[in-house]
Amino acid sequence: MARKKVNLQWIVNNTTRHAVYKRRYKSLMKKTSDLATLCGIKACMVVYGEGETQPVVWPSVLEAKRVLKKFKSMPDRFKKMQNQEDFLHSRISMLQGQVCKSDHYNRELETANLLHESLYGCRTVLDTTTIEELNNLRWMVHTRTMEAKERLRQLVGDGSIPKLQTSPTSPPQAFYTYTEMQRLPSPEQHQDLQQGEPANLDVNGGGLSAMVHSSFTGSHNG
């Protein structure tokens, strides 16, 4: 069974605070003794209790002085030492780095969702899209297009897929979202257009999906 998480803050109640001090002091002394015995190291413990005139020293005052003197004589004693201010600064820097990574991940996730919405025709207007979102979207479209081109180049170079033989006069292949495909003319309407007869077509389109696919098409043609 997992231990309950302790809220690390000063205990206001005097009786509770003194009881916790005695219990944890004994536990700390036992752990220090076990560490020194099991690992064969020199260790000492000095605790200044609340309201006590003399500190509690383990294992003895003489041994504690010997250990502390040896520690102070070490030339590199400051390499791994931190006071409370240094510890808080390092902790803040680490947390700031984690926040930056989380912001970057969330921004990429939101941009990917925006890209998918545009590809499937879920978002066809730009009214609710900010400039920052559009810039992020343009960056993601460009990045993924370059990655796709690089992957195709590797596959063609490895012989995994044959090179596409296209006619120089053939028109480029167009890409459509599901919504745009619904607006395409039926075979009968397409035949009427070829014969010069007007057809009842829904030409209302555009929006974010058109911008995304124009970017993909432009990159494909390039």
C-alpha cells in the first residue's frame, strides 16, 4: 500500500509538531546509522531541536567534529553543495524548461488538430483563426511536405518504388478535401460542361482547407 503524500509545510499545532519531530528524528538517526554500517562510510548528524539549548549529535561530538573537519578541508567541497537559494534557482530553471517543452508540445498538437480539421473540411473559414495559428499551420505544412519529399527521394534512391513517368504536358494532380469532393460535378454535369451546357454547380468554397491544399499542391508542383 502506497504511503500518503505528506504536505511539506510548517506544522502549526505545537503538540503535533513536537510529536512529528521526535518520530522523524529517531527515524533519521536510524537511517544514518544504517547507512554508515551497511556502506562502511563516515557520517554524522547534528540536529538543533526547537527550544533546545544544545544540539543532538550522532554518533558523538568528537566523531562529528572529526567528520566535519575532514569535509571542510576538501578543496572541491563547493562543487556539489547548494544552499537553499541555489537549490530553488536550479529547481525553478528545471521547471521553466519543463514548461517550455510542454508549451511546445501543446502548440504542435493544436496545430496538428487544425491541420486535420482543414484537411477533412471541418473548418472552412478563417474568422476564428489567429495569425499565430496560421503561421504555425504554414510551418507544419512546409515541414511535413519537406519530410514527405525527403522520404520519397530516399525510396526512389533505394529502388523501393519506381520513378513516376509523367508527361510534361499533363496537368498536375489536384488534392481535395471530403467537403470539396462533394462540390465536384457529377459525371452527367461534367459531360454537360464538356458540351458547353451550363450545369448547376456549388462553387462556394475556399477557406482554410483551400489554403492548406494550395500549399500542398504548390509544394507538389515544385
